[in-house]
Amino acid sequence: MMITTVELIVVAWCLSVGLADLYARRIPNTLALGACLIAIICLLITGHTLLGANWQSVAIGVGVSLLLTLPAYAARLLGAADVKIILAIALIGGWYLTLFAFVIASILAMLLSVAHLLFTRFNTQQNKPKRWIPFGAALSAGLLCAIGMAT
């Protein structure tokens, strides 16, 4: 099992996205759109994604990512950065990694939501914790799991 330089760069990007979302509850556009731009340039120059998927897989992945996130964004359940991050994941890895990352992220977000619910239910302090779950961090963790399973 050999990890390539490109995979290390994608892992560093995932960690940056996850830490930004956990710490600041915001994902900078430079991280989200920058990854999209680099992935598109790589796709146009080499004919495949950073992680080796072909353009057909990217096209399906982009469609899947938008179908999965735009309704939740319209319902104000996801932020715009979450939509951009899963779009970047589709451009980086194709449809399979996108779907796998989304499923893992949804499971992680569900577990985090249950823990948050239990914490707020049994919290005796009057401080109100944050309402939203950092889904960008969960998406990053999902992509890391997908990369780990694929290698």
C-alpha cells in the first residue's frame, strides 16, 4: 500500500477543510473553490481526476453531488460551503468516492447529532450550544475513509 504525493495533498486538503469547519464553522472559498479549480485543470490536462477517475465518473459524481446537496441547501439544512465541498470531492475522485464520502459523512453527522441532542438534553448550564453540525468536516472525514478503503 503506497500513498502517492497527490493522495497526501488531498489528505492535507481534507484536514484543512475539517479543521476550518470545526474551529470556525466556516469553510473558506479558497479551500472549496480552489480545490474545484485545481481538479478541473487536472481533468482537462490529464483526462482523469487527481485520484484517477475518468471524466465520465466525474460527470456522474457532479450530478450525484448536486442531487444530494441542493435540496438540503434550498431547505437551509446545508450551507453553501458544504455544497461546494462535495462538488470538489466529485471533481477530485469521481462518483464512487463522492457517494461513499457522502454516506460516511451522513452517518458521522447523525452520530454527532445524537450526541449533541443528548448533551443539550442533560446539560444543566444555560449556555446554548451551536445549532448546526459541521457537515464539511464530516464530508472531509468521509473522503478520508473513502481514500483509505480505495487504497
